[in-house]
Amino acid sequence: MSGILFNKIIFGPIHSRRLGNSLGINLMPEEIKLCTFNCIYCECGWGRTSEVQYNKLLHADKMLPVLEQRFQQLHDSGAIIDSITYSGNGEPTLHPEFEEINDYIIRLRDQYFPHTIITCLSNSTQLYRDDVLRALKKTDNPLLKLDAGTQSMFNIINKPFHPIDIEHITDRLCLFDGKLTIQTLFLRGYNDDQKVDNTSEEEVSAWLQRIKRIHPHTVMLYPIDRETPEKNLTKIDKAELETIAVKVREMGIKTLIY
């Protein structure tokens, strides 16, 4: 599987099951996925590099005029945009100028689409950087990934290129004081002869403990929805997701299933 890659800085708006009419912002290179994870379910396919290739990233001064021109075009055409969404070919917060770009997009939003939210889909691995933490706190809808409760399952599902401590990620997610959404994909199967299952009683219990500590205002649960690079995976049905959702709601946290 080659995966789905976005060949523009800004794309859409496209309809999103979670975000409505979403205008996508891709800060990553056009020709490769660039991410700290190599998730077994990623729609962009397998990652090919573990290093941030800054020479492949557009600098902010090249990117910002393109963004402003497109925002003005969409405004003039009467486009309806529910969310301006950082997504695309990898982890957006890897861009070294992420905070500067985000501040600029906030200004563009305020000028052209003042009623539109700004969303960032992030895998949470760059929260150790104060600039990324500041920037994500400025967005209306930081939508941050937490796919497992234990380090072992985290490693199997998300396959970080370099060692990443799930406990440290949890600590940083707590710094949002609940003003964030946690997104979790549940699945079962096999990868490299290892069993994949974050739906077991042990895994769900460990994950729930982390959710309790973070106490986000919303949790989004979802199954596999597109082709995955690992073929030996099983989609979880809605009834099973609902069983997990009930346990989250019992903690007083809004929980949505997609």
C-alpha cells in the first residue's frame, strides 16, 4: 500500500465525519509521510524515515502567502468551513515553525472565517516542546491521540521510530487542564507476529486510568475506516465501542463514537 498523500499545503474543504466541512492544512512534505510514529493503521501508509528532513519542509515565509491567498479565495466564493484542520502527510507539530504558522492562521481565521474552529490532529509526541504546547493551547480544538494504556501496546500499535514514554505523553496531556479531545482507535489483529489488541480488559483498564488523569472534555472512539498498511487487522464494531464509551461516560466525560 502506497497510502494517501496530500500534494498541497491547503486542501478542501472536504467533508469529515468528525469535523464537518474541513479545510485541511498540510505542513509536511508533499512526497513523503513525515511522522514520529509508524502506526500500523495509518492511511498514509508505512513511514520511510525516522528523521525530520527539514530541507523538505517549506519555510513559513513561503507558506503563509499561499495560505492567505487561498483563505481570501474561499471567503470570496462564500465557502462554508466548519474547521480549519492541521492534518496531511504526518505529524504537523514536527514543523519547527509550527507556532508561528499557527499564530498566522489564527489571524487569517479571525479575518475571513471568524466563526470557524481551528483543529489540530496530533499524535501528542511533540508536547515536550514548550512552543508546541503553547500553540496547541491556542487552537480551539486540539485533538490528540492516545491509542493505548500500556507501553507495550503503544509500541505495537503506534510503532514510534525512537523510544517514546507513554507516561511522559500522559503527563503533558494533563497540562491542558481538560481543554482537549482525546482520540483513540480500537483494533485487533497481528503485526510482525505480535498480537494487536487494545480492547482487552487489561488494556482498556490501563487506558481508562490515563483518561481519568487527563480528564479531557471529550473522547472520540473510532474503528478502522480505511485501508491499512498492516493487512492482518480487524475492525471493531460499534456495539463493542459503545461498551468502552459507557465506561468513559461514567467518569463524566463526553464520549463520541465514529
